[in-house]
Amino acid sequence: MKISIGNDHAGTEYKFAIIKHLEAKGITVKNYGTDASDSVDYPDFVHPVAQDVETNNTDFGIIICGSGNGANMTANKHQGVRSALCWTKEIVALARQHNNANVLSIPARFTALPQAIEMVDTFLDTAFEGGRHEKRVHKIPVSC
């Protein structure tokens, strides 16, 4: 499995911990995030993640910023990207099961690091249910 990850300055600590966690599981990670705490613009680090998911260069994406909102909005501008802003593992599970989310947006300022790691595991371990949810996902336009 290959994951792309991107973050702004608010998500640097979380990004490093998530990368370490994923690599310990044998998952390949492409790091597009900033490695520093100096203020940066999140779109610069989210667009490459979303592009990897959009073009199937990676299986999933993980994006991290302070509220998770800006990163999530940016990722969802890409065709075929279904980014979900999540703050609990239960919301993560539903985003995968019902919406076939392929990018997880984590709000670093509103989740604890162990909670974020648990959300990542839930995201990767939960499958899309398909069925009645499939037709709904297909109604999400890829461009307007």
C-alpha cells in the first residue's frame, strides 16, 4: 500500500508520528508536507496529495492542518477525490463505509495525537460497503 501525506505547520508533529506508524506497518509513504513549524500555505502541500489520489499514484491520502477544513476543501477540488474531515474514529469508519472516502483530513488542533493515529488505522482498515451507498457516491460530480 502507498499513502501520500501532506500538512501545514499545524500538522508537522502529527505527520511525523503518522509516517513512523505507517512505515512500521510496511506502508510506503510519500511526504509532501512541510517538515517545519514556520507558517506555510496548506494548499501547497495538499494539492500534491490530492493529485496522487486523483491519478491513482497512491491508494489513499492523509492531510493535516489546524482545523482540517482548509486542507479538506482544497483536496475536494480534485476530480475523484472524496476527502473527509474527521475528528473521531466513528466518523472515519462511516466516511469509508458510506462515502468511500479516499483522503482523510485530520484537524490537528482538535484531536490528540493518539486519537489521530487511531483514526488513520480505522481509515485504512475499513472497507467501502458499496450497495445502497454506491449509487450515492456516483452522484457526487467529478466536476461542475
